[in-house]
Amino acid sequence: MSDEIEQIRGLLSTLEDRITTSPEDAALRDFAALELPEIIADVTDYLMPQLTPYEASVYFYMFRHSIIGSGTQYVRVSVSGLRHIVSSARADAASGISVQLVAASLKQLVDLGVICKQSEPNRTGTLYKVLIPEEIELCRLAMKSEAIKPDPILNPQSEVDYYNVRENRTLIFERDGYQCEYCRKQLTRFTATLDHITPVSQGGGNEYDNVITACRECNSRKTGKALGDFLADTNPA
């Protein structure tokens, strides 16, 4: 029986390794050093105002031990192990918050779509995926509300590059909710690309209204096709 249990544990460990080496996580590890300050800024600006202090403390602990600590979005935690991360006004610092408060905070983070449960609990805890702001609907809505189209009088779009300038690219991603405008796949800053509605080869430019968010697959398939032609090929009558 003990041998069978060890075999099962080995299989589970292998599955977890596969989960934590996804293409998205590989991209996160490759670019985390450059993107981490912006991810933290987005967490602070768009997520923290929507969480309670307990939820925020649990999220930041998991963020610290996943994205910052290992360069992946996965971390295994237990309710008892999380008790020490913040002290309650109703308890002394040594005892930390109650198990019930930690469990409630974890459940609420899952319900809000801030973290995702990836496995059933075992002796060392439960595996969770820690989402970054563009994967969280609450944050995407907040981003969209701030991604205001530039004033064409004060800031002529023909003079602004929304394809090559990094800050402007981010405005387009936020405007589109980090979703592919063709297949509606949810993307992140590591997987999103920009596509020209009217291809450059047909006279299209890099202005605000001519670039949209696309996944790599759709962007590659569209290539130099006009939008109408691409959609006709994708959805034939």
C-alpha cells in the first residue's frame, strides 16, 4: 500500500511540474525582471482597492512566493500556514488571524477570480495559480475605464505610434481587456500582440483606431489580409 501511495505522489508531482512549465509561465520567467515593477503597480492600482485587508495580505503572500519567488504563477499553501502573515485586531501578533478568517479570505479570492485552485489539499497544502491583473476581470474593468481614447485635437492620432511605443501598446491592451479581438481568447501582457486592422502593406498606420489586441495564432493567420477578408476566411458562410 505504501508503495502505491508513493507512486501516486510521484504522478501528482509530475503533473504539477507540467502545470508549472506552461508556455505562459515560461514567458513570465523570461520577462519577469522587466515586467515585475509594472505588474506590482497594476496590482496596487487595480486590485488592492477591491480587496479587504485580509484578502490583500493573503494575495500578496502568495504573489511573493510564486511570481516574485519562483517566476511562476503557482504556489502551494495551507490555511494553517497562512495564519502568521497578518495579525488581527482581535488576536495578538503571535497567534495571527484565525483559521476561519484565512479560509474565508482564500475562498473569496477564488470567488473573485483572483486566484485559481489547481489541486485538492494534501499534507503540505493546496496548489493555487496566482493571477496577474490582466487575467482578473475586476482589474480589466478598472483598466478599461481608464484607457480613454486620446483627444484628436490635443493629441493627433496620426502623430502617435500605438504599435511600437510600449506605453501606447499597453493602452491598447487595456482598452481591449487583454482579449484577442478575433477569437476572444483571454491573454496576458506576456502573450498579447497587436495587429493592424488595415495592414501596413495596404496603407494602414499605427494610429489608435488601426491597432487591436490579438493572440499570436490569429495574428499569424491574418498576416497581411484586410480585416474583412480574414473574418470571411475564418467564418465562411
